[in-house]
Amino acid sequence: MDEFSLINKIKQSYYRQASLIKGVGDDGAVFRETAEDIVTVTDMFVEGVHFTRQTMTPKQIGYKALAGNLSDLAAMGAKPMFYLVSIVVPSSWQEDVIALYKGMESIAKTFQIDLIGGDTVSGEQLTVSITMIGRVLSERVRYRSLAKPGDILFVTGTLGDSQAGLFLLQSKQTFRNEQYFIKRHQYPFPRVSFSLALEEIDRIAFNDISDGLMSEAKEIAIASGVNLVIDDSLIPIDPNFYQFNLKQQEEWKLFGGEDFELLGATSPRNWERIKMIAKNTNTPVTKIGYVESLNHKDEDGEVFLIVKGKKKIVNRRGYTHLT
């Protein structure tokens, strides 16, 4: 199958976004937005680094690749509109590349977003680079730098599930509720609806939990020039999470990635309203800590963890590249 045949197979028969003027078929896509700010996010997924065919099907890989970008837009408070896919296709993948695009389309349809372009080349290793475009009111962008001393910290969902699912896919042991954890790894559901429903809330600092809770908390702390304090006993986990050993539980909930949940910081006066919005969007939310001032103005923000009443500083960990 050549590049033009692939384009014809993946091209949408109609577009869902009214602002799109020209999609796939020219040297560039054209859309028109006048009233809101445009947000762009990009992620790259490489076989052997982010996924393997031993634990995920081509359709699941496509789904999850797009879900990661949607989670980034949710963390910015932006409504997703369009995405572009550039892909390096090895010869061993040519039979399965359509299934990968179908995985993307399955979640794109859920959130009513359109594929508007990209590029395709042959190469040695499957690599998928996705750029997604969204829109948001300028006064409602959810920057990491918006956390303030006195804020509460909260997270959506339960943490550590994706890493538990990966462990189960690679394990020969039997555990309770295996399919729940495996689904959380293969089919994460980004919190887009919850994020958009928070438009009335004046200020939230958000980060999506793709590289682990402690790593994402550290990014907010540094960007906002504050310290974040998290109570270990408040971090939400699934009831069946306790079947794993204590070391696994700690590693996965604190430093595991790809849960694609949201970590937020906001004024305590917003909390009751946020809980109501969470209920209306069927989104579990849990208060896990608070924000405090730096001890010295010239310090970088730090993350502290309270364990059995003792407060300790946590070194930044989680998944990072180029280390």
C-alpha cells in the first residue's frame, strides 16, 4: 500500500468541526477561529519505548496515542478540535497501519475531533507523532504556573492503575479484577468533559498525570514558585490495588505513568463547586493535599509527602526521556 492509498483509506468522509475550511487533500489544512485562544500539543510514540505489540494491539496503540494528546488538552482547559498524524511505517507494520488509524478514529469520534493532515514515510521503527489543536477562552487557560499558597490539591480518578495493568499483561500470575487494570492501561479515558465543565472556575493550575504524580507535581511547584504537600494516605487507589505488594503500590501510585488523570490546584472556595461538577460529569475527584509558600524566595518549588504523619521531601522521579 503506497502513501496515497493510505491517505484515501484514512481520510474522513465528512468533518465534525464547523470551523474547518479545508482538511486532508492539500499542502495544508485551513480553519478559522476568531473568539478564542488556540492551544497546540504534540506527543511522539515510539515502538519499544512507549508500547510493544506483546501488550497492545495496533488499534489499542492508535487509541492510546490519541488519548495522550487529548489528556494534554484537558490539562490546558481546551476543547479539542483537530489532529495531525505523522508516522514512520516499517515494512512489518504495513498490514496493521490501518488498524492503528482506526484506533485513533474510535476515540476521535467520541470527542468529535477531525483528522486534518500529517505525513507518512517508511523507516525501520514504528514512530507516531501526533499534533492536536484545541481552543479555549483566554482567561480560562489552565497554566501550571497558576497555583498559589493556600490552594488545595486534587486529582481525578485512581492512580497507579495503568502500571498495574502493564504488570498484569507481562505477568503469568493471577490477580483479582485483572481486566479493569488492563483496560486502564490499554484504553485510558482522558478527562476532557470534566475539564471543559470547569469553565466557570476562575483559576486552576492543571497537569495531566502521564509521567507519574510526583513528577507532575514537581512541574507545578517549579512553574508556580510554590511547594506542594501531598498526604500519601489520601491518594486515591482502586480497592483491588492492595493485592499488589507494598513496593509496587508505592512505585505505581507515586511514580507510575500513563494514568492520564488530572492533578489540579485551586482556591478552597472552589472545591464544593468542583465536586458538584465532577459528580455531574461522572468524574471521581479527591483532595490530596495543599500548596504552601517557599521557605526562601530563591528556592525552586518542591514536593513534600506526608507518610504516617511525617513530612518528607520527595526527589523528582517518574518516566523521563534522555536520562
